[in-house]
Amino acid sequence: MNEISSDKINERIGTVFIVDDEPMVTVSLKTMLSLETKHLIHCFNSPKDALDQLMTHRPEVIISDFS
């Protein structure tokens, strides 16, 4: 999971979860979204890890690979 300083969190306007078993996919999407948006991005390479964090972070959007 990514770590973001509290200064950055105050600037962020929403939370996005990216879930994919391929680390290159999650890192690439995180990089693109971080450059283009002010959303707080959390990446997971395990669905269980993402589910464990759902109640803590309450994302507005989840991007997931279903295959």
C-alpha cells in the first residue's frame, strides 16, 4: 500500500483503489492518475489486501482486473 504525507492528503479530493495482480499495472496506473488528478491512490496486488482496507479508506472508485 502506498504512503502519502498528511500535507498531500489535505490536498486530495477523493480516494481510488487500484487492484491488480501485476505490480507493473498498479504502478503504471498510480503514476498516471497521480500526475493527472488530485486523488489519493492506494494500490493492491491482492484482492484480500484491498478488502481489508475498504472500511478504513472508503474509496470513491475501485479499478480492478477481473480476469
